[in-house]
Amino acid sequence: MRARSKSRAKTDEKSVSATLRHVRISPRKLRLALNLVKGNLLFDAERKLKASPLKGSKILLKLIDSAKHNARETRSLDLDSLVVSAGWVDMGRTMMRFMPRAQGRATPIRKRSSHVTVVLGEKK
């Protein structure tokens, strides 16, 4: 799992983004954690994610940390005024596995993955 900057994201001079691709967690679970912090100040978002029992909060915390470092190193933005302005979770590749069932049947098990993007912007 490696976070990287993404040029496709809608960013301007006052915002920065980070993307994480092929994360082995369902997009539905990750969206719960992302919606928890969207629109919050950076400090508050990190505090909420550290206290959250959601499965995706640890992954999202690493991604927000990567975006924070991108803001400081590439754009020299003030970290105290940054807000989680946007973010989205897209469906990644789904691995198919099969579980044997009764009478010779097999049912599919879908192991889903996600692509996550977080955009940090300055507070208006």
C-alpha cells in the first residue's frame, strides 16, 4: 500500500491530495470512516480517526498523514488551517474465491478492494 499524489484530483494552489490504490478493504467500510472526517480540520480529523473503532480509520489516518506531508513539502501550506475538504472511495479489483457448499456446489466469496483519494484544502 503506497500513497501517491494524483494529478487527476481537482486541486488548486491551496489544496493538495493523496491517493491510495488497491487497499484490501471494502469501499463501503472505508466510506464510513471518510464521511466521519470530511469537512473537519486536520487536527480534529486525526483525533477522530485515532479514537474510532472503524476498520478503515487506521488506513485513512495513514493517507491523511501522507497528504499532510505533501502539503508541507510540495506546497508549503500552513498545517493549522488545513481541512479535509474532499475525498472519495472508488471500487478496486475484486478477487473471487469459492467456498464449497452442500451437494457439490460452490458459492462465490468476493474479496473487495478500494481506491481512496483525500483532498486537503485551506479553511475559508
